[in-house]
Amino acid sequence: MKFIRRLVDSVKPHFEKGGKFEKLHPAFEALETFLFVPEATNSDGVHVRDAMDLKRTMITVVIALVPCLLFGMWNVGHQHYLAYGMEMPLMDTFMFGFWKVLPIVIVSYAVGLGAEFVFAVLKGHPVSEGYLVTGLLIPLTLPVTIPLWMVALAAIFCTILGKEIFGGTGMNFMNPALLARAFLFFAFPAFMSGDIWNDLSPEAGHQIIDAYTGATNLVTFDKDYTLLNSVGDMFWGFEKGSIGETSVFACLLGALILIITGVGSWRIIVASFLGAWLMGSLFNVLAPADIPTHAMHTPAYYHWLMGGFAFGAVFMATDPVSAAQTETGKWIYGLLIGIFTVLLRVVNPAYPEAVMLSILLMNVFAPLIDHIVIEQHIKKRLRRA
């Protein structure tokens, strides 16, 4: 690392004020602070300095996403070979999915970071670190059959219109990755839902082999009113769906990393699961007895396993920028996400997978929730005074 440090220091003057690459200073600073902990400190007042800066926080989230990414790659290959009734070795299955998912990840990072760098150079401000996470979240929320040009378009949309237009990382009021998925869902619905799970082999020419939704699997019934979904398959993730959303187990591993490191709020995660269970239980009580296949009959805990709920609750709802900030507000925020997710799933047949819209909705109301909590706290203190 000393060699790299000396190399960076040797070229640094060229990117500082007066150097021939002065305009590229934000790009150079982004690379330097990625490699080394920033040396800058406050010029006055008391300050605390440690190795956990914003980039390290974002990298922690990326590490937490790795289980979802690796399982998603394997599951892409697994679902492909399963359609032919074939059983392939673990590594062959993983590598098939690896080569299908890797281009999506590369395009997401290349285009999104490119937009970040261009915007930073033009505006003369530091490169935002938030895209380290957003660049991986976007591919994990998409079906593997998504065209790469759509991934690029979504990356530009969420970077410029979802974040930079509001001032960059820390100023956006909605989760950028969710905005990217929402943009693609409403702009190109045929590529995001419906019969889009294709035969991925080149020689097949991407022919549809199974009618399936691009969103992760929701509960279904057969003609005898028997639940077709295996609880085990939904928990482990052995089903078709968005690349990183199928495995609840992988999401829980990520949640464990976020909670232990203090990066993610356990209150929001627990409250989201609790809200979904409470709303699901209420629907079970109110379910019509004469329609045994009605969505209201779905067991309450199924909502934890179905679709992208676990992924959304762990990685999207806990975004520290767009989530509620007060401790009480986090409980309210998470509860409402779980409640609205199940409510929209059951009541709105046009959009059965609702965790994305629920989180975006609560992103908008998070400041109001915090405001109400703070105002109530002030009133209590005044009464005691």
C-alpha cells in the first residue's frame, strides 16, 4: 500500500488547483478516498475521526449484498437447467448464471458511475459515494432477461433525476435504486413483468419456455385450492424471479451483517416484518369463507417469504438517507411499509408485488413521521416542565 500511496501523492499536484488536470479533481479525489481514509479534519470545534467514513459504510452494504448476488447467479443457472429437467454440477450452474448477470452489473456501475463523475466534474463538487450501493442494488432488483440498454437508462435516470438533481448523496428523499426499478416498471412493463422468463441459451434465441413474472414469485393455488408454493423453496430461493430477491435466507445473512456493523437499522427491519404479519393476520380473520382461493387466505407469514419483501425490508427500507431518522419514527416507518405491502398485494390485483411502491411511499412520508415524533416529544417535555 505504501507504493500506491507514493504513486497517488506523486500525481496529486496535477489535479489540485493550478494543475493541468484541475477540472478532474473530483474524479481524482473520489479514487484517492476510495483507496485511503481521508486525512481532512474540521478546522474548528470538536470532531470525532475514525476509519468508518461514508465509503466504508457503503462498502459494508455491498458486502452484505454479496450473498444475494452469488445466490442469484447460481439460481439463474439453476432455473435455466431446471426448465430442461437437467441437473448440472454446482460450478457449471453458477458459471452459467455468472456470465448472464455480470454484464448487467457492469453496465449498471459503468453508466451510473460515469454519470456521477461527469456531473461532479461539471459542477465541481466531490463524487458521491452512494452509487457504490445503488450500482449493485439495481441489477439485483431486475429480471436477468432485461436488455442492457434499459439497465443503462435506469442508471442514468436514478443518478441524475433521483439524486444529483436534489444535491447528491444525502439529499435525495427517495431510494435511487427503487426509483430506477419503478422507472423501468412503468416505462417498460412488458420487460419487467409477465411472460418474460426465457430460455437463456444462445442457440434457443431467447424463446419463452415458461410463463412467469419478472417480479419474484407470489403465492399461487391449484384447482384443489392447495398452495403450490413450497415454503422451503421460497425461503431458500429456489424459484424464478428478480436476480437477487428470491432467497430470504441470503437476505437475512445480509441483514445480520448490517445489524452487527450498525449500518442498517434493526428497528426498521423488524417493524417491516411485524407490519406485514399483522396485516396478513387481519386479512386471514376477514377472509371470505366461500372463496377459499382468495388472496386474503394467504398465511400471514407467507408475505415474509413471497416476492421481494425480505430484500426490500433489509436493503431498501433501511436506506439511512430516505428512511425515518428518529427511533420511534423508524418503528412507525417500518410498520407502515409492511402494512401497505400486504394491503396492496391483497386488495390491488393489478400490482400484486407491492413492496417497491410501499417503500417509495414511505420515503415521501418519512420526514413527516419524524416531524410528528419530534413535535410530540417536545410537547411531552413542555408538560413535564
